[in-house]
Amino acid sequence: MKHKIRILLIEDHPEYREVIELALNKEPDMELIAQFGSAEAALHRLQERPCRVEPDIILLDLHLPGMSGLDALALLAKAAPPARIIILTQSDRESDVLRAITRGAAGYLLKSASRRAIIDGIRMVMAGGASLDAGVARFILKTLRSHLPEKSTEHPLSKREMEILTLLAEGLVQKEIALKLNISITTVVTHINHIYEKLNVTNAPAAINKAHLSGLFNV
């Protein structure tokens, strides 16, 4: 039988530590092996040799007296390499979320979460997943989407090519375009061929349609 999930709690509010302790004690597969009011105290214990505290999960508050949870993240990960760190905090600030995740937190839960959500989050992280508060997850998804490579806004056609394509859209033929722009028909034909090539089409209607769909006439 696998051992219980060993949990270390770093939280400076005694009342909340008691809430978490009571919640964990009700779970047959979990064990609160240590709790500390500061990151420094937890690090001191973890860095003892031989270390008698070997957590599977570290529940870490962000706003602690002395060293903050964010500053402690890397040190805790180094002091207890096998442990996965779950942020358990009141802060839903976007900057805190992003910094915690980028610094290696395996989960980010808010203290306002239900007891069940916290317990499920611990199990999820132990199973190799990531545990995120619903609101935090939505924010991260939004952030990721905003950083996705955007559709290129670089205009594929030159200014002259757009002039010719616009005139084609207005119904002018090659000779009329040449007269209007005061260029030779050969030059017009060359530009039109370049337009077809860049837009990957074979005729004027297709070029005009694709330009409309791509928003080129609105740029």
C-alpha cells in the first residue's frame, strides 16, 4: 500500500493552519507532517541533515512575515526536490499568479476555495497534474491566448499592387488600369501576376474575394 501523502504547510495565520489541519486529518490518504509560520523556519527544517521532514506536497502562502512565498519558492524546491509546491493564498493578483507559476508552482489555489477543492487539488498534483483555482485558470488561459502568435498584420501586397487590385475590384480592365495609373499594360500584367502569386489564387475574382476575406481592403 502506498504511503500517505505527506504535506508540509507554510502559513502564518494559526487559525487557518488549524482549518487546514482539520481538513487533512479527515482524509485517510493524507498526513500533515509539519507546519510553519514562516518560510525561513520551513527552510531551516528542510535543510537539516539528515532531514527528518520529507514532504510530498508543500502548501505555501505567498504573503508571509519575512521572506515571501514567491521568494521562497525556488529555495523550497531546492531544499525538498521531490516535493511539489501548491500556492494556497488569498491573492488572486495577476502578477502573483504568473510569477508563482513561472517559478515552478505546481498549483495555485485560493483560500476561499472549498475544503473539497483543496483536497482534490492536492490529489491532482500528486497524480502529476496541475491544480488551479477556477478563476486563476481562466486568467491563465486568457494570458496564454494573448501571447499566442497573432495572425500576421504584415501587408502581403505592395502599395502599387493594392492600387491595381482595388481598381480590379472596381471593374476596370488592364488597359483602363494602365491609363489611370499612367503605366504600361505590361507593367499592369506583371503586377497582377504578382498579386495572384502572393494571394495564391489564379484569377481576379478569386484575388478580390481573398483580399476581402483577409481584410486587405480595410488596412
